[in-house]
Amino acid sequence: MKYKGRRWKAKRAYILSKDNYLDVVALRFWNREEEATIVHHIYPAEEYPEFRYCDWNLISVSRRTHRLLENPYTNDLTDLGRTLMKNTVPGVDWRKKM
């Protein structure tokens, strides 16, 4: 996936704006307000390329939360990342449930 491309940059900006620049995971699960700077793929883009630009598959998080969701050295999902993926139904807009 091209994270420096125009399409991704536009989608990233859109998702951060849609989530009010807040770390959605920290807010929902730990009741903690943190600024989001990263847009995380709930279903990894490399494994699920068909979901890479879907709004429901993208979530705004802080750097700290991103490290809790994805191993920074291997890019593999952590247990928390797999739990988030398991609880996210493909095609269903989880933002409407909030």
C-alpha cells in the first residue's frame, strides 16, 4: 500500500476529521481522550486489499494505541488488534453505533 500517495493522504485526512482527531480506541475502551495522528487499518491492508479504503475499516488512533494494536517491528496485529478486527463486521459502519 502506498502511504505517501495522494489517495491515501486524502483518505487519512478524511478519517481523522470524521473521528474529530480523537483516538477512538482510547475513548471507547479506556474513556481517555487522546489526539489521534494515525489511521489504522482494522483489517490489515496487505491481507485484505479490498478493504484498504473502506471507512468502516479505518480508525483514528494515537501512536501509543497504534503500538498496542500492531507490533511496530513486524506489523502483525497484537491480541488487542485481533480482538478489534474480530469485533468489526466487514461492511458495517461501526461509527453509527457510537
